[in-house]
Amino acid sequence: MKPAGLSFEQAPPFGVPLRFFLTAPWFLVLAAALLGWRGPELFASRWSPVTLALTHLLTLGFMAQVMLGALLQILPVVVGVVVPRPRLTAALIHIPLTLGALALATAFLSGIPVWFQGALGSLGLGFGVALTAINLALWRAPVASGTVIALRCALGALLVTVGLGLSLGGYFGWGWRLPVVTMTHLHAAWGLVGWTALLVAGVAYQVVPMFQITPPYPRWLIRGLAPLMAVSLVVWSAFLLGGRETAAALASVMLAVGLAGFAATTLYLLTQRRRKIGDPTLGYWRISMASLLAGALLWLATLLVPALAQAPQVQLLLGILLILGFAGAVINGMLYKIVPFLAWFHLQAQLFRRAKIPTMKQLLPETRIRRQLWIYLTALLLSLAAAVDPSIFTYPATLALGVTGAWLGVNLLNIWRMYRRALRSSPP
Ligand code: HEM
């Protein structure tokens, strides 16, 4: 199906997004390996260095990797603006991001400043190139649709997240004197609420109605949610930095309500599907949005009952719901939409009428998507259980996370193998 306004002619070469997509799942496996190595210690506190290492294997190695790769793909298609020198740009983002994520995790684990310095250099380069290339494209976009507005807000939030992250890294790498705790709260919120949730929302406005055959999102939500959340983030940050705790709490109510509203609207739209048999990625959207709703409600609860906010277990539950539940699940599901489609699309463009092209279902059978979903859900539930009782659930969670990550990686590699085989076997 070719939705109105999408211009596939401008799509970048397959290798541009693919290098990000084939790397990302192995960071889930690495995260599982770290969990297996350090065990229940990881669930002691969100502030422990091992937990921070794990957090960034997921937020940088898995999430940012796919999100930036997908942006390089969708910007030309959805926004109609080409990213300059796409192969070089992709390499200059992908390599430093991958090395930087590994270096930052090593830095947290070892505590050695030079690892922080290396990580900052690498991540600074990767994100610097990404933000420049993607912003140049986004601000030249001819139409400011709801998706473009949300993507602009998400990119602005990424800039803030990375700026704060690099400064926090400077604290560890060069001993800069900073209000570390407040800045970490800001960094985490701009990363998860601004960058991640607004990007997912911007993409959801397009793909949920298109792939799940639902009615469209309400117009006011499409145009209003992202700017409202961005303004709330700015106001919240200003109050927090100014030491106005009560006002900051009120602003964060806005943020939590915004997230809950988006999740609830999406879950409602998914019940209004016009097709009985669900798309195989429907389950990922449901897990993702249910996690976001649960995370937003838990956040609201911590605002109403301050004792809850201090409990280490509650903070971990919140992190797991937002990172593994909300972001991880929707990214996993989207990969299953994007990669087979792109493989098929590029084969179509290159081999049209010269050779038989595998269908998308041959490239990725639905049963594999559905089975991996169950392991993903198991990994999420076991991780949540491990936050409450690490002694029992840490190792089962490790196993499930490792299996689901590796399975995703193998499924994507298989698509790439079939793509290359089809290209090789075509007559010249
Ligand atoms: C240039 C990239 C980044 C760098 C250098 C970086 C660095 C850091 C540092 C040093 C901390 C720990 C602060 C402390 O212990 O006081 C931290 C925390 C955190 N970072 Fe990043 N970060 C980066 C990108 C991201 C991104 C893109 C996200 C995404 C969503 C993210 C999510 C988080 C979260 C959630 C925490 C808080 C963890 C917790 O409270 O347990 N980071 N980051």
C-alpha cells in the first residue's frame, strides 16, 4: 500500500538503515550477558554503576541505534527531504554510536575516567553528525504535519538529552563540578519522555492507522501533544533547576498525564481495528502502550505518595516499564515491519520482472514474529518481577532477554541473507 504523500523514490540505499537494525538486537544480548554476569546486584538501585551500564546498553545500543537508523530511512520518505551523502552519514553515526555505547558501558563498569573520555568523544561525534543531518532535513521539510512537529520536538529533546549526558560524563571523566542528581533526573526525563516518547508518537500517527487499519488519531492530539509535552518539559526543568519542588511536581503531572493520554488513545484505537485478524506486530504495540500507560500511572502515583518515589524498587519498575516495556517492544515490532518491507522494496526496484522476488511473508514468516513476541513478553514480566524479588527472578529474566534479543537478531539476519541470495541468483 502506498499512502498518499509518501515518495519512495527518495528512499536511501538499503544498507543505510540496515547497518543500525542488524547491530541493535545484539545489544539486548549484551545487556542479558551483563545481567547474567553481575546477577541480582543489578536490581539494587538505579544509581549503581552496573545498572547505569545496562541502562545505556539499552538506551544507546538498542533504542538510539534503531531510532536513528529509522529516521535516516523515514525522513526522505515521510518528510520528502533527502539526507545528504546518506552512506557516509550513516557510517559516521553508526560506528561512533556503537563504539560509544560499548565504551560508556565499560566506563560505568570500570569507573576509569579515560573510558568516559573515549565514550564522550565517540558519542559526541555520532550524535553530532546525526543531529546535524537530521535537523537539516527536518527544518527544510516542506509541510509541517503533525508527524513533522512531533519529530522536531523529539530531535530538540535528543539535543538536550545528549548535552546533559555529555556533561554528566564530564563529571566522571574530567571531574567537572555539577549538580549531578538534578541533572540526571533531567537527562533521564528528556531522554525517555522527550526523545523517545515524542518520536514514537510522531511515527505512531502515521503507522498505527496505516498498518493496524484503525481510525486516525484525533487531530488535536496529533498537532497538540508534542508541543505541549515539550513546553511541559521546559517548565518542569526550569522549576527543578530553580529548586521549586512543588511547582516541578505539578509540571510533571502534566507530563505523566500526556503520556497516559497518548497510550490510552493508542490502545483505544487498536480496539477499533477494521480488520478482524490482527497484524502480527499488533501484540508489540499493545505491550508497548500498556507498559507506557502503567509507567505513566506509576509515575503519577509517586507524585501523589512521595514515599513511593523514594523506594528503589519503584524507580526500577518505572525504568523497566519505560525502557524495556514501552520503547523496547514498539521498536522490536517496528523492526519487523520495516526490515522485510525494505528488503522486498529494494529487490522490487532492482530485480523488477527479471527474477522472482520473495514476498514479505517469505522473508519473515508471521509465526516467527508471534513466537518471539511471547519470549519478549516473558522477558519483560520476569524483569519486572526481578525488580521486586531479584534473588528468584534475575536469572530467568536474563535467559528470556538473551533469547528474545538473539531471536530478533537472527530473524533480521535471515531477511538480509534471503535478500542477498535473491540478488545473486538473478540473471545479469
Ligand atoms: C551522549 C550520550 C549519553 C551520555 C554520555 C550519557 C551519560 C549518562 C550518565 C553519565 C548518566 C549517569 C549520571 C549519574 O550517575 O549521576 C546517565 C544516566 C541516564 N541516562 Fe544517559 N547518556 C547518554 C544518552 C542517553 C540517552 C539517549 C538516553 C535515553 C533515553 C539516556 C538515558 C539515561 C537514563 C534513563 C539515565 C538515568 C538512569 C538512572 O537514573 O538510573 N542516556 N547518562
